[in-house]
Amino acid sequence: MTPIVRHTVVDSPYEPLTLVALDGVLSRVHMTGQRHRPPEETFGEPDPRPFGEAIRQLDAYFAGELTEFDLPLRLVGTEFQLRVWEELRRIPYGETRTYGELAELLGNPGASRAVGLANGKNPVSVIVPCHRVIGAGGGLTGYGGGLDRKQRLLAFESGRDSTLF
């Protein structure tokens, strides 16, 4: 049976975010101009009804009132990608991990590049915090939403920047 796909667009400090649900469960969050953003015709019909709680939590996050998302997600990816994305959700607000550290946590210390590729394909940006992953030397490396957005998210979460605007 083909899943029912719906979407809505919400404002954020990073330009509009497109939220996509499969059978009423959040499955993707896309930024404007994001790398790996699928064609808009895959977003389904516009319908804000499946997204009430996701919008509430995103608003609270951007207002500095929420540090951990608690939303059901329907993520579609390989087994390895799903494991990486689950590990991303364990990185605490305001903290970072390197690709190598994530690879070690996944039991495969030599897989930092594979972790980076899976991280880059994260379909639920911000909520699954791929922006919290940095390079081995502490530098900012790749982010599907752009390094400027990654830097602003990290500054916001660390308290160095009280506004995302």
C-alpha cells in the first residue's frame, strides 16, 4: 500500500522549513537550498494537520525553550543510516561529537567517512541534530543546510548567540 504523503511549510530563523509526513508521521524536514533536498513533487499534498506537535516543538526550540525533541519519526534509509541517525539524537543539546567518535560509538572506528555520508543524508534536519557533528580537529565540516546555518545553530545552542536571526 502506498503511504499517504503530506507536507506543510513553516517559518524559521533559517528561512522556511518544509515538513513532510508519511502516513501522518514526520519523515523529513528540509531547509531551502538544502543539499539532498528531493524534488518538491515528492512532498505530497499541502496539509498542516499532521504537523501540530512538530511545529510546536520547533517553535519552542527556536525560542530557546526546548533542548530535546520528542517526536515520533518515520525515517527511511539504510540500516547503517538509521543507526547513525539514532546516534545523532543522543548528542546532547549544546554539545558536539566528531565523525570518528560517532563511528566508535557505532562499533566501527574506521567508518568515520561512512558516518559523514549518512550524516549528510539525514532527512530530518534540526530535529535529528546532524549540525552537532564536527571534524576531527574541531572544525566545521559539511552541512546539508550550509556551513553558515550550522555555525549559527551551534552558536545558538552553546549560548554564544541568543538569536538565530
